[in-house]
Amino acid sequence: MSRRWSAAGLIDLVLDDGSFQSWDQPVDIRDHSEGYQEELRRAAARAGTDESVLTGRGLVRGRPVAVVVNEFAFLGGSIGMAAAERIVSAVRRATLEGLPLLATTASGGTRMQEGTPAFFQMAEISRAVMAHRAAGLAYLVHLRHPTTGGVYASWGSLGHVTVAEPGALVGFLGPKVYEALEGFPFPEGVQRAENLAEKGVIDAVVATEDLPALIDLILAVLVDPAVPPSLPLRAPGGGTQLPVWDAVALTRDAQRLGVRDLLRYGARGTLALNGTEEGEQDAAVLVTLTRLDGQPCVLVGQDRRQQAPLGAAALREARRGMRLAEELGLPLVTVIDTPGAELSVAAEEGAVAGEIARCIAALSTMTVPTVSVILGQGCGGGALALLPAQVVVATENAWLSPLPPEGASVIRYGDLSHAAEMAESQGIGSAALMEAGIVHRVVPELAEDDPESLSIAVAATVAHELALLAGGPLAG
């Protein structure tokens, strides 16, 4: 377990020196009973704060941000009416001032001394948070040890990006309450931050000391303007386009570039998100915040390293990325490189067909700039789910087909021997896709290409198209 940070200590850690401006007004406790007033005075003396939250604004490496910080030493970070009103006021002010908002929690939930009225305030805080998000402003959540109850079940679970400190107890029902109610302890480890990250409930476990660097990384994508693309564009033609069946074999080769190469060589400041936020995680899809050759974007990519068909959870992760881009007003880049959608009982019962449809519907109706990249294999519904962007880019030897050519051969001829013929006749190669109007730009592939050089060429083309769609500046 990492050290327990006070609210004041966290503010000093995360915000630039001398930049914090408090938004808090003094708390009036005179309407409470004498006994509760005395309890509040003792809590204030112990915690060094007048309530269980501190709010205000400051700078994180020069960028303005609003903060809401729990103080656990004040009655276990519990939220009463005064604390709730303070949070709602801060969230609304952050929205009015157009500031990204960081909430860092450490709380047992609703303050029992104030009962149902305080309990209901979790909904009011959530309402303010969702209005903040609806304004296109970032909401970032940092869960500290412990975060339970109403706080976790409301504003602690509404972040665009959510991380927790190592070893933090994070859960809906506190383990002591569970044991008292059920007569036996809660299973060990279920409510630990590491387990929640593994299950796709939160994005990552991050040491509190690393929080300033993480916020800086996120805000660099969300706040900093795009810069003109600088990577060299390849002129049309001059590539080495293989016969279609040879191209299929090339894209299946283990040494072929993948989305991780694109991020490694063509992007900077990448933050990988994790899971659906709903208890699912599938490594076949990556969802990232990044800057692709200077263009901030959400990048959703099918990871060829897994060589696994896309299941429903992977597609739900992809939709999370689409929602994130649309809500934050960021361009979306989708990277297609898949052997297809999962064909199994689990996939059928997990609504894989519906998830393909919902991805298509979401992507085809987005209002932010969108670019899809067919990087290698583009097979079946798994590829179609990430395809219908405003601009579709393909590498020269990439392909798109309703089934693997072998499957098409079986359907058409009853055997595998006509796969090469089917690949040619179905028009799955990049030249045929461009002629059909499905692909708008083809990135030439050179005989001497390796994953680095081709990744740079793809990144240059995608960044150029993003800049054009956004009406931003172009190099040269």
C-alpha cells in the first residue's frame, strides 16, 4: 500500500507551485445538533480542513485544471450536504470556465450522520459531472485508498479516464459492512485496484507520485492544439503492389507492421486506455489517446499481435473509444488489421453481431473528423465495424473481404483450392477498393520497407488527412 496522501499534500504534488486558488467558502455548521457540531470540529482539527473535500483551480505543467480532492482524515472522506454542495459548485464553475476537471477520491461514501438528504446528493453531483462532460470538457478520476459506497457508485465512476493508486481498496460495498451483513468476509483481492484494472473496470494502476506526469500526458492530447504534420508523404505510385493472393500472405506474416508499430514510430505522447469500463477487457483492440504526427486524436486499433478474432467485448472497447472522441471533440482514427469477428457460442450470446452493427452506426454518424486505416488484413464484420470513416486509407498490400479468401472458396466451390482466384475476383485488394470508392488514399509500399518506415508513411498520410478534415495547417 502506498502512503496515504492528505488533500493538501495532493494539491501540492499535482499542481504547479503557487498556482492553486481555492474556490471553497467557509462551512456553516450551526444548523446541526450540538453533538454533531462537536464531531465536525474534532474532524476539522484532526484533518486540518473544514470539510471532507477541497476544491479550486491551478496549473499542471502550465495548463489550467480544476480539482476536487477528498480528505479521508475528515470523517473518512464522507460526503455530507456541505461537501456535496462544495463539489457541485466546483464542477459547475469548472464547466463555466471551460476547465478540465480532476477528481481524486478517498471516501467511505455518504455521511451517515446526515442520512438520506446527503445520500441523494450523489445524484446531484453526478448530474453536474455529466453536464461538464456534455460541454466537451474532460473529467479525470483518481481513486485513492479507500474509495467505496456512494462516491464510487456516482462521481467516482464517471471519468473519461480513471486510474487508481496501487493497492487501493475500491468497491461499492465496504468489506466490513459486507462481512457484518453476510457473516463471512468478502473474497480477498476482488476490490483491489489491480484486480479492477485486470477486469477492465478502470484504466490503470498509477502511483500517486506519477499523477502529475499522467495528467500532463492526457492534457497534451486534450488541450494542446494540433501542429502541422511534419513526416514525409509518399507520392502516389512507385510502390510494390503484389498480386492479391501474395498480398494476403504478406499481411499474415508475423513480421508485418501492426498498430503498435504505428504508435511507436508515428505517434507521441500515447496513453493506452483499458477495457470497456463495464468489467470487460479484450487485448485484441487498443484504445489510446495520442498525437499522430502532431494531430491529437483517439486511436482505436485492432492489434495483430493477438491474431485473435474480435469478440463482443473488443468491439465494446472500440465503441468506448468512439464515444470518447465524440464527447471530447477529438478526431478518431481506427486501424483495421483483423482475421475477422469471433465465431463461437460465447460471441453469439455476447451479441457480437449487434456490436458490429453498433460500431458501424456510431462511426458512420460521428461529427468529429474520422479516418480509417486498413493496415493489413481486413476480414469480415470485424473489419467492417471500424471502416465507415470520412476518409479511408489503405496500405498498398492491405485488403478487405467479407470472408477470408479460403472461406469464400469453400462457399463457392466446396474446397480451398480456389482461394487465390476468389481473392482476385472479389476485388479485395487496395487498387480495386480504390476504384470502387471504398478506399480514398493508398500508401505505397516500397520493396525496402520495414515496420518503421511503413509506419511513418502511414502516420504521415493519416495526419495529413486529419489536418485537412479539421481545416488545420499543413506543413509546407
